Amino acid sequence: MNQGTIAKSVTFEGVGVHSGRIARVTVYPAPAGHGVVFKRTDVADKNNIIPALWDRVVPSELCTVISNEDGVSLSTIEHFMAATVGCGVHNLSVEVDGDEMPILDGSSQLFVDAFMDAGIVDQGAKRRVLKVLKEVTFVEGTKKITFKPSELPVLDVTIDFSERAAGHFAFEKSKRRETMINGNFVHNIASARTFCFLKDVEFLQSKGLARGGSTDNAIVIDGAGLYGGGKLRFDDELVSHKLLDLHGDTSGMVDAHFEAEIIAVQPGHAFSNRAVRHLMNTPDAYTIV
């Protein structure tokens, strides 16, 4: 497997789901070995460069946030990172004029579409591969992630929101398994949108958060149904979005092709990063070639 980048620059503009501010993003091709690196163009008095790596992630339960040594941060990168790894785009220079990536439609689809329209270039250089050598499990309460040796990259996600939903929401408990080869992310996962419960949105907005959230960029669950007459794109869209997030938060943040089976129960952004840190701090559990 070789490294890849895009053939020409692409631009996105949209609201940040948490900040409510409009952000403009321009993504440029980058040379082999560069990785995905963000630049905060609105910051001039500090180091404004932030590599997208697992050890740059800082604690945040609502989204994935990366930060550099000067404390300059960028939030909500998970859908973008899932799109990069899902499309085989490994080297990018990403300029952002704010502190949060735009949420767009709440999925990775518009990022994927732009990469595909721009064209993906094989850069010749071999891609680093992270091979899991032995089973490693990380557990916190009801949350659990296991990394297992596998010749193919496999993601297996189970969610259970039965205690959160009022009534019997049909998709509150479900499981999704996907082998991440042959464009499966692009065709089967990328369009799955983020979701939330209406009562959580109301609470967050009362605290000045989730200012950019709406039914235009999220599935909103209200009781036993969808708020505002919303419809799912496909029956298991909720768990598929959790798989999308997991792809971005694990494979997307190690700067290597993840050759492993990752089995996750009730994953979340911060928890997934702690699980990756646990794996990376278990040196006999993996090798990078």
C-alpha cells in the first residue's frame, strides 16, 4: 500500500457545531511522509501548526480536539480524519481560519466527495503499517475497546442507548461490523451522520455549547423517534456513525495503516483516544513497518 494525497486543493466552508462560528478550510496536497497537518491561519502570535496524531489529542468528550505545545488547538476533526483514512489520503496540509472544523452535513460524505472530485494521487512511497501482534483490551465502566491481530483492518462496533431513549427507539441498540477495504468506508459508512438526544442539545445550548447544531447537521432523537420529522439515511445509521468516528479516532490518528481488528462497545472520542494511548504504550503488542 502506497501513500496518497489529493491532486489539487479543495475548500470547505460551514458552521462549527459547537462554536456556532463559520470556518473556512482549504486542503492542499502534501509530499510523501508529511502526514495530515493542520494550520490555524487565524493565529499569528504563536505556533499555529498542529499535526493530526494520537499524542496531540487533548481531553474532550464532545469531539476530537488536537493541540500543539503552545496550546493552539483545533476541534471536531474526527469526520475529516475518517474521510482521509477512508479514502487513502495520507498527506495533506490543511489551513483553517478558526478553532473548529465545520460540521457540514454531520458525516464524512462531503469531505469524501471533494477528495474524489479532486483526484487521489499515488505517491509511490510505501505506507507505514501498524500491525497488532497480541490482543489488548482497554475498559472503562461499560466502555470497552479490544485490538486484535488481523490480516485485514476490521471495525466492529456495538452501541446501546436503551437507557437514554424514552420509549423504544428502534435503533437505540445495534451492532455494525465492516472490513475497511475496497472502498467500503466510502460506499457504506461515509454518509452516516452524527446524532444526539434533544434533551442533551437543550442542556448544552443552555450552557452556551452546541451553538451550531441543527437537524441540518445531526440526527436528533426525541423520545422514541426523530425530532423535526427527520429520517435516517439507512437503518443502522447511528451505529454506522459510531464506526465512522472510531475509524477517524483510531486509524486516522496513528499515521499508519491499522492492520488489526478493533472491537468497540460504547465508544466515544475521548475513550477511543485513551484506548489508542493504551495500545501505543504497550510496545510488545504491535509493530510498525
